[in-house]
Amino acid sequence: MYDLLVVGSGPYGLSIAAHAAAAGLSLRVQGRPMASWRDHMPTGMFLKSEPWASNLSDPEGRWRLDRYCAGQGVEARHGEPIPVGTFASYGLWFARNALPCEVDERAVTRLRARPGGFEAALADGEVVYARTVALAVGVLPFVRFPEALHGFDPALVTHSSHHAELSRFLDRDVTVVGGGQAALETAALLAEQGTRVRVLARADRLRWNDVPPPLERSWWRSARSPHSGLGPGWRNWFYAERPGLYRRLPGGVRARVAATALGPAGAWWVRERVERAVELRLDQEIVKAKEVAGAVHLDTVTRSGVPGVLRTEHVIAATGFTAAAGRLELLEEDVRSRLAPGALEAPAVGPLFESAVPGLFLAGLMTAPAFGPAMRFVQGADYTARTLVRGVRQRLRGPAVRTAVAHGRRTATVPAPAAPARPVPEATGTGE
């Protein structure tokens, strides 16, 4: 039986594994490394985060993105976006160097609690046992569609995270729904390959991030608006650097931040590409959609009540993700139902990322309502990995954990759960 099973091997899963290995835990990591970045983002996309804010985490900080880039003959510069493909390759390099074991690419298809820990069934039927589990499944289980677009054939409606390449849309008419980075960059790539493309968004105007200020500035400019992994400014600095303090904020404040902070916006470097080549239909919400003769007909309405109609060959919903407990389908129902009072709510987590199910730790987007916006980005991986592994070690050696000898081996009994944390609103995010 392993001390820790890490389910998922993206930036959070690999960072947790690196810290767990350094702590001497017996470890197993399941899942295709960097799958979201390798398999669900088209060639030509870039990281929105600064290179220095996109490091995976190991205890000594040895395996940084800038070090990987230097080994490839590329300099990771402030203010210059990193290609998604480079970042994915960096994650694979990190896994080879920071982890003592190879990542097992087989997916976990079912996870259930059992006496002494957890039982995980893999895609080929093998069963793995672990005393604790870190669930770092990324954003793909949580794709969000507008209600009007539910139930369509994927030939007509897809999510932006469903595409590793966009060539199937060459010379076609495509409508991208959303006003964030995923929508705008997808639309730019489509236009640049010859697709007739438009962006349809509820907002009456698009928001664009500013060109970042220089990394080296006068002390007083830095004091007025410090750099952070989530952008300049003291508020962003607090979200990025103090997730533990963020968690202590009143629930109402955290709910407001979750709904408003770091909302949909395009990176400064994609603005010209969109404005020169993409049709923009703003202040329009989809109220009804139907298939007609192999195309999608959209009925829209503006905030002032003006109706509209649009016919398009394909709709790409770049409408983000909702981290609801009910969408964790790999969990057995009895485990899933204990994570949150309602299936559409985000799971509650304690100060060390442990869920209401003892021994089950959560990471990434699921923890954004508790620990703040940093958990929607790679920036949050360092705090999560350090804190979560501390929680795992505490769970394994805590005074409430009883050991027994059975047939010549030690077995651990996980104690009854403590009262779960007060529920907080669902986590939402649009991704990098």
C-alpha cells in the first residue's frame, strides 16, 4: 500500500509528487503527464502567465521553466509569452528530473474509500491501494457549456478544451462563444488559418490585459504596484502570495472575489490579432439554439432586449469550467456525496487541502473558493504542493491514526472525519 496516490499529472499533480518524494513518502502517480497542455490546446497557443510565474514546484526550486528553456537554447523573458508546446515539454522534463518514479499513464477510472485508505481501479483493471490520495485532475472534468448549448452533437458544438488542433474548421463558418483568453486566442488562430469566425459574448465590451510593466523598476513604483504571478498590484499580490490568509477571509468576501476577480480578459499580445480579423458580436446572450439542416441556429438577445438570429456551421464554447463535486465521476458515489452538500457546489477543503473525506486531498481549480484565484493558474501549484504534502504527512503520522499488526504487516486505520468546513460557492475558471 502506497503512502500517497497522486491522481493527475499536470502542474499540480507533478508538483505534489515532487514534494511528496522529497518528504520520503512511498508514492505513485497516475495519469498522462501534462495531458491538458499536450492534448487539449491547439498548436500556436501561448501561456498567459509570465514565465517566472509558470514554474512547477520542487522543494529546492531546481527544476524551473527558465532552466529548461536555457537548455533548449531559448531565453524565458518577462513580457514574452511562452508557447504552450514549450510549457508541456517543460512539464515532461520536470517529471523526469524531479520525480524518483515514472508516471504511470493509465487513467484512474474508479476511486473508493476502504478501511485503511483508498482503492483505485485503473483503466486496464489493475487495482492500486494507498493510504491517502491527492486528486489533481485539472479542469477537463469541469467543462462548462451555456445552458442553450447542452446536448448537441459534437459535430456541431464543442468546448474550446476539446481541440488539440483546429484544421478541421478550415474554410468553415465558426462562432466562438465567450470573452476570455481561450475564446479570443481560439478565434485568432481560426481567423489566421482561413476560417470565417466571429466571437459572441455577453459583455458589451472586451477586456484586455495591459502590457506588463518592466520587471526591474524603481522602488517606489514597485511599492505602489508590486509584481505578482497573477499580475501587478497589491490585490493580485495578496491572491498570489497569501492563499493561506485568503482562506481566513469571511465567506461572503471569498464568494465576491470568486465571482469578480481576474475575470474574462484577453492578453495584450492577442488584441491586434483579434481586432483586425475577427468579427465581434458583443452584448449578446444565447437564449435558444437548434440544429437546422446541419447547422446551428442561435437566437440571441441583448441586455436591452433586442433579439437577434445567427446561423453558423459550428459553435465552440470557450466558456470556462465549473468545479462542482458532482462532476468528479471517478469517485464512488458515497465518496462524492461527502465532498459537498450539493452536487453543483465546490468541495470544501481544510487548511491543508484535505477534503471532508479523511485522507482525500484536493488540488487545483476545486480549491479556488477556499484558497483564492491563484488556484486557477500554475501560480498556485507551489503553495498547494508544500501545504498539501504537509497535510498528508500529518494524516499519516497523526495521533488519531492507529496502527495494527496483521499477518506480519502494519496497516493504517483512517480516523472518522472531522466536521467539514463551511461550504463555499462553486469554483469557476477560464483557464490559462
